[in-house]
Amino acid sequence: MDFVSRMLKVYQQLVEKTKSTPGALVENNKFCLSVHFRCVDEKKWSELARQVKSVLKEYPKLRLTQGRKLLEIRPTIKWDKGKALEFLLESLGEF
């Protein structure tokens, strides 16, 4: 299964798993997934995190990070803005 297909499958599982949590929103950003909990009752945050982690157990090549009232699911590759810039410069023959 390729990366995009895997992320779509995880997205679908997260939507299904979190639909019982009012206010939870799962967003597919193609290369990462976001589970927003800004509109979720604070008492339900831990349960939502458990739901997300239960889906990710099947996908060891994905990692869970936390942002401002959201959980992000990303690949476990070492990638940041600097590496992206280096990649682009090398691709353009400027590095």
C-alpha cells in the first residue's frame, strides 16, 4: 500500500472511531492528518486521545504529535522546513 492510500485508510478509521465524540473533527491534509478537539468537551479529551492512539497501533510508521488543540498524525521521516528547502534547491540544481 502506498503512503497516500495508507493515510486515506487511517483517515477513514479515525473518522469512524471519533464520530462518537461530539465536536471532534478529523482533517485529511494528504501528507498528515489532524484531529481537532477545540470544540470537544474538555472532559472527553483523554478519551479522544485514546481513540486516536488505538487506531495508530496498527501503523508503526506513523507518529502522533500534539499542537494547539489538535493531534497530528505524520510519517516518522525526519523532515522539516530546512530539509524541504535543501531538497528544493538540490532539485533545481542550485545547491
